[in-house]
Amino acid sequence: MAERERTPRERMVFSAAQLIRREGVVSTGMREVAVDAGAPRGSLQHYFPGGKTQLVDEAVDWAGGYAARRVARFLADLPEPTPGALFAAMVRQWTDEYETAGFSGGCPVAAATVDCAESADSTRRAASAAFGRWTSAVADALTGMGVPGERAGALATLMISSLEGAILLARAERDVRPLTTVVRELGPVLDAAARTKGD
């Protein structure tokens, strides 16, 4: 089934997220968002009366929802769902992008956190909520694969933290080595946690 076409407002939020992941919040201007979204500049004020801060917060929220929804898609595509295989799929999204399109993009939630956590409390809260949605989705998936509930949240945090750190290192080094390393080293730890069910 084809994905429905985004509304003008949704296009602007999506464009903001894409620009933030490449340029950061500071270098992403409202004019650039309007041009990228193919929207009249005046529509930004109509849809986002709170200005750039509102737009950034909504872009961060969108990114958190996207990451959380991707977890279910990754699971559905795994021939044998295991925690290590899920983590490998999460990381592969980034290695594939970097190997085919270069290292220009990162996580928009991380970019907004770095740029705005101290200057815009609403953006810090939006980033915290976005990471929380993503972590919850990963933790639920881990529980479904046999990881004890009391460990699932901690391991989900470990997975996301490792991925975010590897993304940063990969962009700095212009090399996917950090991404492949975290998969290789963390995968067995995650799979061992699932095997402890019932012990």
C-alpha cells in the first residue's frame, strides 16, 4: 500500500528534520526549510506560530516517532529475530547510508540535543521524549525476544547509546568502522541476555 502524501505542514516538519540531521539546528533556517519543503515562506508562520523553536521541537518529535516505528519494521524483516540481529539491523541503516551517500547526515534528535539542550528547554524535553519513545520500542522488542523485563530497558539504552556514539565517530572518521565494531562487540552480549530467560 502506498504511503499517503504528506501535507504541507508535514513536509515542513520532515524537511526540518532532514536539514537538522545534516546541518544542525543553528545552521537550519526557516527560509531553507520552506524551500526544501516546497512551501511558501509565509506558511511557516501560519503553521508554526512559535517560530523556529516550535518547528525544531516538532521535527525532533517526528524523528523520535520515526525511530520507534522503524523497530517494528526491522523486526518484521528479520528471518530469525534476536536482540543482536535487531541491533545489527538498526546499525545497518546507517552503514548503508554512509556507504552509498556519504557521511553528511546524523541523528536529528542528537543534533538538536547538542545545539539546544541548554538554550531551549522545550527542545531538550522534546529530545528526551523522542529518545524515550525509541528506547521503549526497543525495550518492548527485546522483551518479546526473551530478554527479562528488568534488563530490557537498560539494554535498549545501551543499544541506542552505542549506536549514537558510533554514528558520531563514523562521521568524524569518515569510516563505518565504529558502526561495524559496535555490532560485532555488542551483538553477543544482547543475545546472551535473551538466552537467560527462565534461568
